[in-house]
Amino acid sequence: MAEIRKCKTCGATVPAGMKFCATCGTKVEFTANENTGDIPGKKTNLNLRNFNLKKFAMLVVIIIVAFTAINFVYAQLKPSKYGQVKGSISFVPGEGEVTVYTNGNGKESMEGQLAIGSTTEPQWNLDGTTAAFMVGDAEGNWSSEHETYTLYTVTDELQMIDEEVLNFMLSATGDAVVYVKEFDSGEKTAELWLYSGGKKTMISDEYYALFEGIFQGVYLEYVDTNYVVSPKGDAVSYLAYNDGGSHTNFIWDGKAQELGEDIKPFAISDGAKYVYYRKWDGFYAQKGTNKETAQEIGVNGDHYHANADLSQMVFSCEDGTYIVRNGGEKELLSNSRTEAGFVVPYGTALRNEGQLTMYSISNFEDTFYISTTWYGGADGFDVYHINGKYKADVAARANGQIYLADDEKTLIFDNKKGIYKVNGMLNNPEKEECLVEDDVAYFFPTVNGESFFYESDDDEILYQKGKGKSVLVSDEIESYSGNSSQFDGLSYNTSQWYNSAYISSRGDVMKNYRMFQGDTLFYSIDEKLFSSSGKEGEPVDIDGIVDSFTADPFNVFVYSEYDRYDERYYHSSDGKDFDIVDVIFKGVQF
């Protein structure tokens, strides 16, 4: 309580807060504490006269800047949703010799022919650091002779696994390889083996191995891959032949368990937790060997898309696109179908296994897939964004090419009016931003999506950063006329790096362009090779006529004809210095 004072003139009591004495009218002076009613000796909680607005504003600015910086650092350090290719293993077959390039650690050659048949060609694990391949005397094409080969794996060093092998399957992690040997043509069975952790284990000696059928009027039979292996290789599903004439499928995870008759799995998760298989009446998903959990997920041969551990599967039915999560009921994503698959950033690790594409992602939340619902003519399509509730909304509308930048949200695409970009997370195609207002034939963004190369309607190759001024790379354009089959024989390496974009039916012509390391464009004109990193294109020092070439995040391979007698294969790991891999003179290797 404030202090009571006496009037200095008449001695009357003057209550606190009164300015004049009520008895004599004399003006009375009081302390600040008495005027405000504060208790003497106690500090005021807030003195507005001493409040510093500038200091307060500065504090607010510091807080905002600090918050922004924290978010920026978090965004930079936040691991990507998309697992990236981490290595590169390439095979260059020559005359009686195979050269292997291993993860930038040099090359190694061995005698023999690289097996390149449909069930014998090289395979890579999901991140590209491990490969399995076979070498023999023949090329491994379909044949009734049932050729056998020597099986190898390679990471940094070559490892011989086994001899007299007919076919194989490498697990997604590269930790295991399953293979077939000792085929009995009378019984149509063979031995099925697993190599993992340096140890060989026979899974079954009653594996049903033979494929028989008529193709274009010709009878074919060959030892097929009627088995699948889980990502880590701890579970294998395989087909066996029983005495009743039907086929029984088994799951092996250290011991064999019957899965069912007349079914053929196309994917199996680690520990056989989830199994995906086809029967004569459709496709099914099931939890392990529990038949009561089986549910139909499709009735035809549409493509399937899975995450890295196969706990999620996206697929199309006649009425739309669905997802199965953790073996549960299928959930509708959208009423449009998808067959083209997902749009992923450059360098994303994925691999194709028949009807299945596996992506190096933990789940499909905040990913983008391409529908087959055409919105604007023969080339138009919608791109859908799967949100956190696993519902899909239209994120963009494109007409031929679409890419996802490494920020994992910016879609760059063409839509007949030019090159556009949009934040796909907004689920609003109307928010698209025009980058190039021109009729664009093809375009290739850099990995961050901030700049791009494109072929204009004036037959020029241009480079542009954002909305800035375009730079002429070349005023000449050459339609692709190279021998693609020759290129296919030149180098066998992971093809997942080319799947970062959806290309329309015009894609075959685009063999004339290849992106290297996500920021350098290689292209050919007048049978010569050029490269550009955003400036005028420069010729690449390659002798002879450039017939075909390829590039990925780690390598550039070139096939050239030096003269009518001389063919040369070149390789570069930096896109600048090229070494001769092979010289073939009249079919004789030197």
C-alpha cells in the first residue's frame, strides 16, 4: 500500500494520490511510487518510457533469421528420400575377352564371351555397387543346348562363384545370388543354389526349370528362372514339379514351406513377410504362406512398382491406380491408371525385373507417378502426387517429357507451349511457371532443375538458366541414325540412370543426346561427338566416325569406326579424357 502523508501547511492527512490538501487546498508533492500506486521499494514490471522498440525489432529479426538458417541447414543435411546410385560396374565384350570396369577402381579383363541371353545377361544390385555376370564360350542366347557358364560377382574385386551354371538372379542388395545348375532334361528339373556370405547352400534338387512354348511358329525350350529372391537374399520362392503333373511353389528361408499349386511369385520380401504372385485368374498379394490373407490386386499383366523392402506395391486395375501397404487391403490412389511409373530425380537407384520395378525409397509418400489419363491430345498426361494420407491429386500436366529436380518437389516438363515448372507438392497444375515459351522438341534439365538444355523449333541446341537469356550451344541438329544394336553390344551397365524422365514415343531419336553427371550434355553432329556444360559445344577428341555413344553418372562410352577395317571403343570417367578400350581390326582383336 502507498504511504500516507501530512499536509505541510495545515497538518491534515492527505491520502496517497491526492494532489491538493482537502482542508487548505495547498498543493502536495508525492513520490513516483505514490502516484502510480506501486509499493515502495518494488520495481515496476514494465516501464513503457524505457521500452526500446529498435532493440525489440532487432531481436525479432535475429529470431527469424536463426529460424530460417536452421531450416536451410536441415534441408541441406536431410537425407534424400530417393536412394542414389553409388557405383558403376560396366562390361565391354570383345573378341574372346570381357573387360570389367569396377566402381572407378580400374578395369580387369578375362577370357571368354559375356553371356547376354534373356536369363543369363549381367545383373546389378539396386545401388549399382555390385554386379553378377557369366562368362562362357557361347553368347548365351535361347537354345535347346542349355549352355553353361562360369558365374562371377564383382564389387571392387572379382569373385568366382561356381561353374557350369545355367542362369542366376542377384538380390537387390547384392548380398546374395541364386543360381541353377545340373539340369536333367528327362525330369525337367535342376539344382537351385544360394550363394551368400561366402557360403554355398543347395535350396532344392527338384527345381522345375524348363520353359516350353511356341514363339512365332517356332518351338522353344530353355532353362527358365522360375524363382525369385528377396532383397537381402534370406528368402527364395521357387517352382517344383510334382507327380500329379501340376507345379507347386515353395518358399525357402532356411527350410522349404509350401506356398501353393500353379502360382508363380514375381516378388518376395525379406523373411517372406510379403509375397506377390500371379495365377491363371489374376495377381495376388499375401502375407507369407498364410493363404487366408491373399487378395487379388489385378487381373491382367499391368506393371507393378515397389519400394525397396517390398512392403508397398503400386499397380493399376481397370478402374484406377491402387497401393497395397504392409500386406493390407488395397487402397485407391486415383481413378486413372499408371503404367509409365514414377518420376524420380536423376541418379535414383531402381531396377526392372520383368513386370516389377523396384525403387530405392522407403515408402511412396510424397512421390509422383504418371497416369495414362490423357488430358490434351495423344501425348498429354497427368502427373499425380501421393500425399501423406496416400491419396493422389494431379500435380502437373505434361506432353512428352517430365523430370523431378533433386529438391524432390519441383517438376520440370513440356506441355506443347514450352518448358514449365511447378511445385508438385501444391497439387495445383495452375501454379505452373513458364521458363521457355517456345515449341521445344526435347529438353534436358540439370540435376538441380535450375538450368537446362533444349532443342528449339529453329533446329538449335540452347542452354538456359532459369528464366535467363539462352546460350547457343549448337545451330546444327542431326537426327539419330546410329546403330543402336551396336551400342547395345558396346557396354552393359545399369540402365536405371536413364529412367529419370518419362519419354514419349519420340524417345528413340533421343539417343543423339545423353546427360553425363547431371550437368553435361553429350550430343553428336555429322558423326562427331560434342559436349557442353552450358557454353558453346566443344568437340570430343575421338578418332574416326562416331557411330553411337552412351553416358550415365559415371561413364561415357563411344563406339567409332576409324576406317573400313578398324573399329574402336572408347571410355571416359570424367567426360574429358577418353581411353581406347578395344580396337578390332577385321574381327581380330589387338
